[in-house]
Amino acid sequence: MAHLRELLLVSSVHLTLIFALAVVGGAIAWVFLSTRLAFPVSTTHAITGAIVTTGVLAFGLNRILWVNLLTKIVLPLLSVQSWHCSWA
């Protein structure tokens, strides 16, 4: 989790056990809900979303590294999805 934290949150953010539990709880809740509703689900997406959401709620919008989130996580995921859809 340290590597993903460094990618998504500014270095001055001090993480606690409560933060980690909130991230894990959020990811578990999302995966459980998605599975129960028969939606496709990715644990990687759930964890990334939980880190960003918990980071915003705990530290504010200015503590998220939005450029890194967009360029290193969102755009690669979209490119894979668009490539996959073009072959379907």
C-alpha cells in the first residue's frame, strides 16, 4: 500500500491505522456490493477508489495527486478498455 499511497497522496500526508482500515473497509464493501448485484468488479479498482475517496474525505481535495491519478491509473485503464472494445 505504501507504493500506491506515494502515487496518489502528497508526501506530507500522515497515514494512520484508521485510514488503512477505512480503505480496506471501503474496498471490501464495494467488492461485496458489486458482486451481490452481479456487476463486474476489480479489486484493484476498488482499492484505488477507496484510497482516493478516503484521502479526499480525510485530508481534502488538495492532498490527492490528481495528475498522477489521471496519467498513471485512469488513462491506462481507459486505453485497455478501448482496445478491448475495438476487438469485440
